[in-house]
Amino acid sequence: MAEQATATGPRTFSSDKPVVLVTGGAQGIGQGVAGELLARGWRVVICDVDETAATAFASQSESSELLALEADVASESDVARVIRETVAWGGRLDALVNNAGIADPFSGSIETLALADWQRRIDVNLTGAFLTAKHAVPHLRKAGGAIVNMASTRALQSEPDCEAYAASKGGLVALTHALAVSLGPDVRVNAVSPGWIDVRGQQTGAPDALEPLSDADHRQHPVGRVGHAGDIAAAVAYLISSEAGFVTGQNLVIDGGMTRRMIYEE
């Protein structure tokens, strides 16, 4: 059984094994990232606003090297607590993956978009990354660590009625290069912009039998398939590793080539 919900117990590990915090790590891409990093030998802390999902993922992983915490990244007090508990549990913090976000990009027409709905997306998707970076940076400096911000191809292109989401993800890309310049050379900061990533099997309440994606869904991608969480997790693992020591301030687009494809209605 993995440790869950509290970091008040004695440390289990020596401080020479790296520690990563993955926000929004209980479901979807965040869950894929957390699982991949566990498999690669990292000690992983996830935080998620959905405490039930976080606890369930920790239980399923059956890893004593995973700590699950409940937190809303839009709350500075929550974020400060998560950073404190992460360092108390792991003795250090080597990497931060700012993955938490409101995933649904559609918020309705701009004429009817309520200010509160706009603000909530900005608060979670963008301000949350600022807050976690703010409180994590002192520890990341000590470790010579790295930050990865989870942006989106919607920072670069749009469908109708996605203004709040697009603005939050565009802000993340800009925040990434700003932080890279401010924090270098001590801390590297990069972004990943996923395209269509099928994470239906990694969501709380997902049905046991999922309707398969169509051939057309796959064929529209130049690589011939829709993405999966492992595609993003592998990129994150690279960006926080020493192999990416000469990479900072970048936005890595992982979308099967879709943003390079010209599409016209016939």
C-alpha cells in the first residue's frame, strides 16, 4: 500500500534518490507521467483536487515511493503545504511537473462566458503553475532541478469557444520562457504541448468497456495514430533528466504532427 494523504511519518528513503512533484497527478496525463517516473526510479508525489482519485491511484500503484496529497493548486496555502510535505517526506525536491488543469477546453461563446468561469480556468491552469513554481524554486535551486509546464497545442491554434483555456495555455508557454531566463542556470524550465491524447482509461469513473477510436481518428494524424499518455510521459521524463541539460525555455509540441498539417474543407 502506498503512503497516502499525509507526510507526517518518518522518512523511508535516503535523500540521494530524486523526488518529483506532479500536480494533477491522479488522472489522465498526470497519472501517466507519475507512473512512468515511478518506473524510472523517481520518488513521486502527486497532488490533486480529487482526493478520492489520488488515493485510488496511490492504492493501485502499490508503491511505497508514491505519496498522494489533496490540494487545489489555485490556493496558495494548499500549494505551500504540498511543497512542505513533499520535502518533509522526500528530503528534497528535484523536479516539478505542473500538470494540474481544467481539461475541458470549451467554455461557451465569449458573449456568455461568465467572469467566474474565465477566472477559474486562469486560476487553475496558469496561476497554479506560478504558485507551485514560486514555492518549489528554493528547493529546486538546491537540487539543480527542472520544471515542466503542461501547456497545449491550443496555445497555438484554436477551435471556437475555447478562449479561457487557450489564454491559460498560451500564458503557460510565456511563463515557461520567462522562468527559464529568470531561474537559469540553477533551474531549467520547459513546456510540453500535447495534442490529442486518449486518456479515457485513466479517468475516474471511466467505463470498463471504452468505445474504440475510429480509423479516421487515427488517420488524420501524420504519424497514423492518436496519442496516449505514455507519449507525453516519456517527453517529461527526458526534460527533467540530466540528458536534457542543454534544453531550457522550450515548448515541445507532441501532437502526431497535427499542427503541421494544412486542413481545408473539401
